[in-house]
Amino acid sequence: MSSKYRRGDTGPKKLKWRWKDETDNRSLPQSWADNGRTESPEEDEVQLYAIQCRAGLLLEWLVNTRTGKLLRGPLSEKPGIRVLYVTADGEHAVVEESEAREVDGSWKPPKQFASIIAKHPEEADPVPDSSQDHYRRSVRDLYDLE
């Protein structure tokens, strides 16, 4: 009786980056808002403004692509940032991760960092009513929107 199953075979594998928090959320520095790129929205897109960030590590793991189970790692790491982007009305939000740069012992956004991004509304998540006023004020204060 022969079988194609091999002991220890874990299925299809792929290297994937996973996030590990290193700091709590903090307000986006004004310099990041001022110096970041602005993406122009297409006619069916909305603009979202970066208002919070957090530092972390991007860890590379070997992952079973069928089950999502971590098989081995972390194999390597690099500094990263997570940024919260919200619509001007505070009703929708998106979190994006990217690599960061280490400069003088602190982490900075990548050179191509966008402080204002454009997305289709269905790509953003609804924000709870209890957070919308805070998000609206944050956008208004960081980007001088009226």
C-alpha cells in the first residue's frame, strides 16, 4: 500500500511578513503630515488622512499557505510603521503597514510615505460613532481643514 502522504510534510509554504507591536498608537507627527505625498483620488475614490502611527517590527515567517500556521521563524526582521488613515468626516478608516527607516535611533516613515491616500469607500472600515469626533478633529488639526 503506497501513500503520497509523507511524515512531516506541512503542505505549501511561503515566506510572509507579520507585524509585532513595539509602541502604542501616537498622534502622527506634524512633519509627517506636512511632508508626506498626497494621492489624487479617482472619481469613485475618497481621500483618507494619516492621523496616528505606531512603531513595530515586520517579522518574516515561513507559513503554511493552506492553514496560515506559522512553521518557522522569525527568519528576519525590519523596522515598520502602522498608520491609521481616516476620512475627513471621521466615518471610515484604513490601517496600512510599511517598512520604516531607522534614523538616529528612531523610526521614520519610508521616503515614499503618503500622508493622504485615496481608496474606494468599500476598502475602508466603518468607524464607531464614539471615535468619529476625535478623528474629525485630528484631521482638521493636522491638515488645516475647515
